[in-house]
Amino acid sequence: MERIQEAIAKARATRDATPAPAARVAPTAMEPSLDSTQVGVTAAWGALSPLVIPQKLATKGRIVTISGGKEATAFDAMRTKVIQQMRANNWRRLAITSPAAGCGKTTISLNLAFSLARQPDLRSILVELDLRRPSIAQTLQFKPKAGFSQVLEGRSTFADCAVGFGNNLAIAANTGPVRNAAEMLQSSATPVCLAEIEATYAPDIMIFDMPPMLVTDDAMAFAGQVDCVLLVAAAESTTIKEVDTCEREIASQTNVMGVILNKCRYMGQEYGYGYYG
Ligand SMILES: Nc1ncnc2c1ncn2[C@@H]1O[C@H](COP(=O)(O)OP(=O)(O)OP(=O)(O)O)[C@@H](O)[C@H]1O
Ligand SMILES: [Mg+2]
């Protein structure tokens, strides 16, 4: 793993010689708001359909962060770094992507989201933006009234799509694949839709579970809408060249928060990922 880490650091040092473009400017600092809109926000969260996840399902889906404990430690550490970086930079929107398919983006997005849900002072929203191969509703075994693609198209509301886990995590998934994902993600309606969700639910963090970058241009079509991106690499399948190519592409649009090395078999009892911020 050290060799991979060194190579990533070297590739990044070369790339960092070029200054990154200015990323999206997030509206306000990540502080809980206490004005009268708080009542509306609380009501909006309270109206979401509640999600219950049986332990068996969590285990099957490799979700280890729902109740905390030893298994969740690695993800809780990642959560801390994510919160610290997002607060320090006044970032609110985080995309999670990878070079190729199957690196563990959705598993990591879900674990990060459930880890954040145990942070009572933060409201988080996980949005499934892998519109071509959605998997979250199936993994968590719930049937949303509407998919998030329908919310993006203005054919349904976030309230009909999202489910609430506790009172501070909302998950917006999809009901099936769509064909025109890239067009949808770069439509002018998309930033308006996201701003409306933020105005209604006042999330501190929105996580976007994206498709892989080297398979479709969906992730890059959406990159301008987020403040930062975490890149998931799979040990033994992702190459340094792929990581470098993707980091460069992301850095041309927004901030690279870090690279997560997932599926590290030789990490012993830990979950099997390393994080390089
Ligand atoms: N650390 C890990 N160790 C072992 N298996 C893992 C790990 N992380 C994820 N997996 C498994 O790898 C498979 C792919 O994971 P996941 O669906 O999260 O990847 P993905 O990057 O979202 O894939 P896709 O590109 O298809 O959306 C799943 O079966 C998941 O359970
Ligand atoms: Mg996925």
C-alpha cells in the first residue's frame, strides 16, 4: 500500500504545480441556523417516510456504521476528516466517484452517510446520482414513491423521493435506470433543484453517489455542482494512471478532497480502506 500511496502523492505533486480553478462558492458557513425557518426545516424532515434497516440487510450490504462500534471506526475517522475539511473550506456538497465500476463508491457513500447520521448536530442528505445503474433502493430494500431522476426533471418532489433515517439523514435514491443521465445532470434545472432542496432541508452536507468516471461522462457533467470530490480506488484493480487521470479531470472542475483506497485485503481486521487527503 505504501507504494501506491507514494505514487499517488508523486502524481499529485506534479499536478498541483498547476493552480486549480475556483470551485463553486458555497453560500454560508456550516453552522446550524436558528431563525424561524428552522421550524419549516424541522417539519420538512419530519414529513419524510422513515427508513428502517434490519441488521441482516446492513450486513449483506457491508454497511457497518449504523450503530457505531469497532467496525465503524475506520468510517468514523473518514467522517471526521470530511467534516473538518468541509467546515474549514465552507464546502457543503461532496461527490464520491471512482475511475472504473465496482470500486465501492456506493458502499462508502452509505457508510459515510450513516456515520454522519450519528452526528446529531449535523443534517446530511445522500443523493444517488448513478442514474444509469442505481442500486441504493435495492441495497436498503425500500421503494421510493419517485426516483431522484424524476425530481431532477421536475416531475416529482424531493419529499416523495427521499426517505428519512432518524431525524438528520435523508436518502434520495432511484426507482430504475435512465438513458439521458449526462444531459439530466448538466441541465440548467439541476442547480435550481439542488438549491431548492438546500433551502427546504438545510443540510450541512450533501453526498452524491456518482457513476464511475472512465465509463460515462456523468460524473464530470455534474462536477461543477459540487464543492469537492472523493475518488475511490480499488486496490488490485485501479491503476495509478487511472487515479492520476481522474484527479486531473476533477481538479479542472472542482476540489479533490482525497483518494480512498478501498478493498485492501491486507489491512487485517479493519474495513479495508485507506484515505489520502
Ligand atoms: N472494502 C470492501 N471489501 C470487500 N468488498 C467490498 C468493499 N467495498 C465494497 N465491496 C463490494 O464490492 C461490490 C461493489 O461495491 P459498490 O456497489 O459499493 O461499488 P460501486 O463503485 O458503487 O459500483 P458501481 O460502479 O457499479 O456503482 C459490492 O458487492 C460491495 O459489497
Ligand atoms: Mg455504485
